[in-house]
Amino acid sequence: MTDAIAVRDLVVDRGGRRVLDGISCTVPRGAVTGLLGPSGSGKTTFLRAVVGVQVVTSGTVTVLGQPAGAPALRHQVGYLTQAPSVYADLTVRENARYFAALHGRGRAEADQAVTDVGLAEAAGQLVATLSGGQRSRASLACALVGDPELVILDEPTVGQDPVLRADLWARFHAMAAAGTTLLVSSHVMDEAARCDRLLLIRAGRLIADDSPDAVRASAGVDDLDEAFLRLIRAEEARSGPTETPGRTSGTGREAS
């Protein structure tokens, strides 16, 4: 079975800064892959490259057998950005139904998507009146309503309470079990253990690409936070510390 995403030697420079520095990796189909790293490590830029909306300096990104951003992928890829991407002057339900119509889906599918993200009781509210966490979930409903084959989620659980976070992760794994591929970014390392596979990046460099258990074993510790720190130190010992941001050979702030 081919991978859902294949990235080869990806380099992205923005504003004279190297944001991604030669990343190569694959994302398996039908699994939840976590893109983990501290804020500013290049996670959002990486996701934008996968979706096909980021200008790349060099390298290739192949998504579901097509070049990233190919027209054929428009109904196959769902994308949740960090900033809510819904219409503030429409209700949650109206937003979901609008995006459902774009994908040839009906009202029933739209209403189910709203329920699946825990917003059934707020379905009739204007998005402008929602909390930040609710807006994020409204955007998530719109990203999922087309039943995409691949779902790209940029920090989907930020601002959610622990119960809702657990519910969302249960939903993600149910989707993966049904065959959907999910790539989920987070800077919260305790979410790493919820993933089937991990891509750990720091300063635009990939420092681990493996299962959570394998990452622990490689670092020789059980705690993923400590494992990440050890991998960072090992990487710095091999290649030296990252250069000062602002130089093309270094790394800049993550794109938003």
C-alpha cells in the first residue's frame, strides 16, 4: 500500500530564513500521524506545503499520488488551519451546510459533522458569538464534512477542555479505523502518545520519524517529553546548535 504523503528533501525559505531544512518523510494511510514540535519549529509551514499552499524552495511533496495542491485533491483533502476559517455572520449549522454543499453533501451530513465535534447545542448560534474553542470546532466540522480521504489538522485541540480533547482524539482514531489518514500538529507533547506515528521536528529539521514506543526506545526513556529532549541533544551533538534565526541557514518563526 502506498503512503498517503511522501516528502522528499523539502526546503522552505521565507523572508531570508530557512524554515524547513531538507525534510524527508512519509505518512502512512489509515493512521493518525502526529507532527510534534515546539512553537516556531516549522509545523504550520510543513502542513501548508502538504496542502499545496506554501511556496517551496526545493524538494517534492506527493499527496495521495498527486503533487501537493493538485486540483484532483480538492475534494480528497480536508484542512483545519490554526485560525478559525468559518464565516462569523453565519450560524454553525449554516457554515457546515455551506461547506457540505461545496462537496456535494446534504444537510444530514452537515448536521452530523456539527454533532461529531460536540457543537449540537450551539448549532443555531452565530459563529461570532462563540468562544475561541467553539470556533475551532466549527472549523473542524467544516473540514470534515466532505468526508475527505486525508485530513490535515493544525493544532486542533488548542483551547479545548480535557473532556473535549479526549472526545476529539477518540473521533480521530475512529476516522483512522475507518480508513481516513490524519496528520495532526501539536506542540503539546502529552498528545504524542495518542498518535500511531510521530514526526518530531525542531528548528525546521526532522529529528524523529517513528512510533511513540520506538521513539521512547531510541531515547532510552519512557517519558516522551524526556525522549524528545534527549533526541534534541543528540541532534545538536551531531550537527551543532541551530544558527541564529534570521540567516538563511538557520530557521525562522513558524508561519501562521
